[in-house]
Amino acid sequence: MVAEALAADRIPELSGYGQHRPQVRYGERSRVDFLLYGEGRPDCYLEVKSVTLSRISGLAQFPDTVTARGARHLHDLAQEARFGHRSVLLFLIMRTDITHAGIATDIDPAYGEAFEAATRAGVEAIAYDCAIDPEGVTFGERLFVQV
């Protein structure tokens, strides 16, 4: 779904990149979901997290369990930001009842700390919901992210 949205230039924050490659190795032991690149633009490392957890009306949260791998991804994204590359964490909210997204620090405090460190290092956090109907699931609208 995100690959289609990128190809259709459906994500304004990521528009202007002419090409993208999926599953590119980077960092210590990670693969980024997409590497975006384009003439005159810094490479953009894009990590996508599918989010389904909601315990408070209107709020989606990530992660829904402890994720050392997710924290490692944040560390690697932060490192790329320090190198002068663009690093983006996209929360894809797989629900239709959400208005904003945030981090479930009570579920995984280490991930919460890694998220805070990553955003301080320049990692951008964005969220989009999905439109879900009998015809299928499509990329939706931008949502607010609690940083």
C-alpha cells in the first residue's frame, strides 16, 4: 500500500523523490522499508510501522508488544539523520476510528526512549490512516503524531 502511495505521489511529505527501492540494507543489521532518492534531494530512509492498537478512543499506539527490533530500527534511522540523510518513520494506521497516533511507552519503555532520541536526532514521524470499505483498503489521510 505504501509503495503504491509513493508511486502515485500520494504522500505530500515525501513528494519529489523520483524513485524508491524497497528493503535496502543499512545501519548495523537493518533493512529500511524504502529508500527514496531523487536528483538534488538527500536520500530518504523510510520505515513503515503498521498500527492496530487503540486503547483510548481516537488514539492509535505503537508498539503493541516489546520490540527490540523496532528500537534498533529507530537507532539506525537516527544515525542516518546524523549523517545528513532524511529519515522518516511512517505509522500506517490500519483502522478508521483514529484521529492521532502515539507511542505506547507503557508497553515498551525502551522503544519510547528510542523514539524520543530518534526525533531529537531529526527523524520525522508521520501517520496516515487507511480507508477501509467493502471494495478494499486504500491509503488514507494524514493524522497528528504525538511526539
